Amino acid sequence: MRTAVRLRAAPIVTLPRSSPRAVLLLLLFGVVAFLTAYPTVFMFVSSFETNRPGQAVTWGFDAWRTAFADPSVLAALGNTFALAAIRTAIVTAVAIFFAWVVTRTDTPWRGAIEFALWLGFFFPQLPLVLGWILLLDPQYGVLNMLLMNAFGLAAAPLDVYSYFGIVWTHLAYGTSIRFLLITPAFRAMDASMEEAARMSGASAPTALRRIVVPLLAPAILAAVALGFIKAIQSFETEMVLGIPAGIYVYSTKIWDYIHWDPPDYGPATALSSVFLLLIFALVWAQRLALGRRQYTTVTGRSYSVRPASLGRWRWVTFGICAAWIAAMILLPLSFLLLGTFMRVFGFFDVENVWTVRHWMSAFDDPILLTSLKNTLLFGAGAAVVGALFAALVSYVLVRLRFAGRGTLDFLTWLPWALPGVLLGLALLWTFLSTPGLRALYGTIYILILAIVVAELPLGTQVLKASLMQISKELEESAWMAGGSWLYTLRRVVLPLLLPAVLAVGLIIFIAALRDIPTVIFLAAPQSRTLSLLMLDYIAGAQMERAVVLGVFITFLITVAAIGGRLLLGRWLRAA
């Protein structure tokens, strides 16, 4: 079935240059530029400095020559894009399927499936990698041992320290984050469009491919672009699983330069500058793909949200979803928890293998309570400030017409142009060089500001995609009824945008809880978070206590997720 739909662009408000909102817009533009462009430009300019810190500034191309003279850099670059492309293709297809099942079909237990996928994003990546090591290590992995005994194999058939292992361990998180990005758009789409396709003889998969996916292109393309950038910048899994196998990616090469003694920041910043070109390419590609078309699916008219009936096939979709969740999330999580009770991590053949002393010793650390308090304040502050700031920026970009709108849109992408470690360094130097911000160093406030900057690309792109689906006529009707701009924003736009705002806030909260590279240079002993404390345990070769802390962080995140769902459900019922 061929479907051709031409939609007119929604009207956009043009601001007079002298209006109060124009002044606020200029202020917002300056804040975003200072938080995103200044650190990025600072890092790029630093790549041409040939002097050591504290010496007189000299300029040259030594850092670039050193970085790209290394033949392993090109190999690492190839590994980076190959791994990211494979993961992006797989998880995007799986995430679209899950979003369709949860929001557009009558598959049983859809709420449980959705919540399990949210948890797949919430769980910290590095502890789950430890769970997969217990399963797939070629020497002692439980799954390898079972397969070898069952089929009489002489060698382990699976190796977590490989390209396969890196891709496999990323699938749960990659699918979950893309599911979070595109589900609000799927849920807001008018079901009558699919019903019309079904009445014309199209099957449910055909309607998904020919109707749903094209109409939801903004959300899907945003998820693909942001996810691809995140995949390129991935570090922890590639370091743990890739380096033992001789597989290097861009981020681990940059880490090598930073961890030299003394650190060689020049080549590291030169390599990271390449990400700027990637940002330009992705923004251009997204705009070219979307063109001038408009993708409104929520209008002032009533619309249908009835899920499609799959008949007996609904149990097939449920089985597929349940199998994926069990294999990719519950299995490694179970072995992660099992690892906390092992006397020596990874060794099942020692005497008296099980113990609870790791849990007891971990919570005997007096620093834990301080780190817990810091973590909760840090996560809550970053979630509230980051979600509201991203919503404001997204509304300005989608609804207002002004000369620098394209520039502001590009500025929101810039924090992802730098790997986390270098972004943290750039923010540190930015704060220390700014008199008004220097006093914030080592406090919770500077950590909140850093995470708001780091997660701004994700928040704005998600909320932009959702705003593009809310028709402008709803706001115009409120204005004609006498409502002010602020009243309309609070009573009309925000309620419709609430699922996406909450999703962004929760994503920022989780990012704050588990982030290490962005805040490691900004935190002081009195502002250390649980994730940084877990890193201290790992650096001290206390793997058992690190895994215990990882499980504890996961537990906190799960409680927060359940509480958020209950509060949201109560709010929706009250509304």
C-alpha cells in the first residue's frame, strides 16, 4: 500500500526585537553558548598549544602530528565506527519493535514489558559487564562451562573479550535508551492512521513500516543520531572487554594519552576535535532527512489511542519481549547479584565459595552514607534543573522564529562532541577561569551544572521531537481565549509534554547517579558520589565491594523508577 501525505508546516511565533521575550531569548542564547560553545572551543584551541601547563603559551601542530602519526589510531577509528554502526542498527530495530508492541498493540503485560526496558537503561553498565564476565569468560564463564559439558567441546564457544562481547553487552542498554526516546512519540500518535491502513488491507507489520515509522521520523532519527554519538563515545565496556583482546576504540586511545605520566593532553584534544566534524554531519543529515515536512500527530481534534488487536499473535509478541528481557537484563543482573556473595570474584572452585562478608564490610565504610547523601542531592537537582532547562530550550527552538535559531540548535549538540573525560576537563577549566563560578568548585552545585550540560543534547532532542507532534493550534486557541503565554505554556503545553519531560528528568537522574568521567575532576572528597566511591573500590582492587556498591546503586535506581511510575499514575488519575 502506498501512502502519500503532504502536511503544511505549523505556524511559528516571530518575536519583535524589542520585546521582553526577545531579551530573555538573548539571555538564554548567551547561557547556552557559555555552557556549550566555550568549553568546546577551549578544548579545540588547546589542541594547538605545544607548551606544558603553567608555561608560556606556544602554538603549533605537534599534538595533531603526534596523534595521527600513530598507526593504531586509524585502526581504533575503524573499530569505533564499526562497533557503533552494528549496535545502532540492531538496537534501533529492536527498540522500534518494543515501542510498537507496548504502545500500539494489545500485547499482554505491556506495562511490565515497558518497566523492564526502563530498568535496562537504569542499571549501571559496568556492573552488568561484570555479570556477563561471570557468564561468558572463556576460562570460568558459567554459560561456556555448560555448553562445553553438554556438547563435549574442547574450548569455550563464546568469548566476552571480543567484538561479539562488546556488541552483546551493549544491546540491553542501547535498546532501552532508544525505547525511552521514541516511546512518547509512539504513544501520542493518532491510532486512526493505522486503523485506516488496516481497513485497506495492510497487515500490522506493514502499517508499522509504511505508516508509523515514516510519521515518527523525528523521534526515530533523534534516537539514532544521539545513540550513535553515545556509542562512539562509549568507554567503560570497551576498556574492560576490548583492551584484553587488543581491540582499541577512539575513547580508549584518548584515555591512553590522558593516563601517560605526565599526561599528554595535546594529542587527546586533537583526537577529540574530530567529533566536531561528526556533530556537523549528523545535524546536517537529520535536517536533510526531515526537510521542511511537518509531523504533527496530536491536533485540536479528538484522536484515537486504541491499540491494535493482534489476536492470537499477541502471545507471540509477548514471548519475544519476555525472552529478550530475560536473556539480556535478568540473566546478567542475577549473576551480578550472585557475584556479591562470592568469596573471590569469578572463582567458583574455591573452598567455601559463598559469603556475606562483602556486604557487611561495604556498609561499615563511614564514607558510604556521605556519598549516598551527595548522590541523592546531586541526582534530584540535576533532574529538575536539566529537564526544565531542556524543555525551555526545546520550546524556543520549535515554537519561536529568530535569527540565531539554527545556531542555538547546533550549540545544544556540542557537549556530545567531546568524550566525557575531556568534557569534564573543559568544564573544570571553564569554571576555574570564571571568577563567579570558581567558588563552586568541589560542591554539589558544580556537579549538577556539569550533568545539565552533558545531558543537554539528549534532553533537547527528545523534547523537540515531542513538541513537533503537538499542534500549534492548541496554543493559539488558549491565546484567543485570553490565556497569557506563560499560562498557555503551563496549562496546555506542559501537560501534553509531561511524559517526555519526566522521561528526560529520569534519564538525567540516572546519568547523575552513575556518571564518572564528567564529574571526576569536579568533585572533592566532601562531594564524592556513590559512583566515584565504586571507582575508588575498583582502583583499590576491591572488586567484591565494588560489585556490592553497584548492586546498591541499581537498587536505588529501581526504587526511584517504581516511585516515579506510581506518582505519575496518581497525577494522571487526578488530572
